[in-house]
Amino acid sequence: MSQVFEGYERQYCELSANLSKKCTSATILDGEQKKQKISEVKAGLDDADALIRKMDLEARSLPPSVKASLLAKLREYKTDLNNLKTEVKRISSANSNQAARDELLESGMADAMMVSADQRGRLLMSTERLNKSSDRIRESRKVMLETEDLGVSILQDLHQQRQSLLHAHNTLHGVDDNISRSKKILTNMSRRMSRNKWIIGSIIAVLVLAIILFLYFKLTH
């Protein structure tokens, strides 16, 4: 047999015996003492349920040869636990009749207080919702103003960028005009230099020819 199962089984048997004694003592008590004893028994029943579940899980995890006998024993413990629950219900039912009579005596005042408290609660909730709505409206207005300021700032930046682009375009256009004029001036200067070269060459050729003719006539005569 599983040692774990045996541990759970030993705890359950001790708890079951203790609960049986408490049920017996609860039947001879009255008032608050009886309520307290029933509360203790109900808490013990929850612990017993937990032990039953643990034993069930442990038994189902064992080999089939061991599991069958443990599940049979577990059914007996479940029957015992159900008997304890039935006994607690019977004791609680007898106690609840007296509690119901006491409750009826206080129901009128309790209902009036509950209605008043409910009205105050609804009023507080309405006030809170109104405050939250006002906060959301203020927050939305703040966001709208911030968005508007951001839009104006973006438009101003775009305008400045447009002015900068126009200025750059005009500057480039002026530079292009200056380049065109400089190109024309250089072309004219090149043409003048070429023309001057031809003129100088012609003058040199004429001088050379004149010198040659002068020397020829001087030597022949």
C-alpha cells in the first residue's frame, strides 16, 4: 500500500472521529455555542473532503492490483463523510429555525436600514460617475488643445521650410544666371584671343616679308 495513501487515511480517520464527537456535543448545546460548534464541524468537513480527494488521486495513480482495494476502502470513507454531512444538516436545520424567528424580529429595521444604505450607495455611485465624466471631459479638452497647438506648430514649421526652399531656389537660379553670363564672357574672350593671335601672326609675317625684301634689294644693288 502507498505510504502517502496511508498518511491521508490516518488523518481522515482521526478527523472523522473528532467530527462525530463534535456533532454529538452540538446536539445538547444552544445559542451561540451551538452555532460555533456547527461552524467548527463544517470547517472540519471541508478538510475531510480535501483528504478524500487526495486519497482518490493517490489511489488512481497506483498499479491496478493495489488501486482496486484502495478505491473500495475509499468508497467506505465517502459514505462515512456523507453520513456526517447529513447529521450536520439535521443539527443546522434545528438551529436555523430558532435563528429564523430571531431574524424576523429584526427584519423590519434591517430592511429600512438596507434601503437607506442602498439609496446612499446609489447616490455616491452617481456622484462618482459624474466626477469621472467631468474628469474625462477636461482631459479630452486638454488633449484637444495640445493637439491644436501641435498642429499650429507643424504648420509654422512647414511654412518656414517652404520659405527656405523658395529662397534656395532663387539663389540657385541666380547662380545659374551668373554661370551663364560667365560662360558667355569666357567664350567672347576666347574668340578675341584667337582673333588677336591671327592679327599678331599676320603682322609678324608682313614684317618678316618686308625684312626679306629689304635685304634682297640691298644685296642686289
